[in-house]
Amino acid sequence: MGKHSRPGPPNQPSRAVPRIDDGDPLAAYNRRRRAPMDVYRRHRPLHGGGGHLRPDEPRALEEWDGFAYVPAGTADNLAAAQAWSNGSDPGTENS
């Protein structure tokens, strides 16, 4: 077994990157426009540091627009930011 071999049978393709549709002429372009790690919404602490630290402090909300993450608003705490990034927006103010 080599140093950089991946686990699993050698006859199975890697699951790290979704397959590209061979029939779609824009498939490579659309692949480049996907968000990193397919995360279209993320949150960051306003005052830096780890995302799990100080859960009662406000968070910056960011959305992927096809080229970069852009500001989408703020959340009052970690729980509200996680709810927003998972898609269930429980009344946080997105300004």
C-alpha cells in the first residue's frame, strides 16, 4: 500500500468530487462555480477566533454568489448563525 493511496477498493472512483455530466457542454464551468466544499452559506465570528469559541457573541453571515463569499447579514449568537447556515432562518435579522 502506497503512501498516498486512498482507502477502499481500487475499482471504485473517488467520492471527494461529484461527477461531471459528459453531455453538458458547460459542466466544467459549472463545476468551477460551485462553492468550496459545496458550502453555500457560512458564518464567521465578528471578532475572530475559532467558530466554536464564545457562542454568545455575534457572527457574520456569508453566502456564495458563484465567485466569492459575500456578506449576507449578522446573527446574534452561534445558535442563530448555525440555524441560518442550515437553511432554517428563525427570525435572525439579515441586514
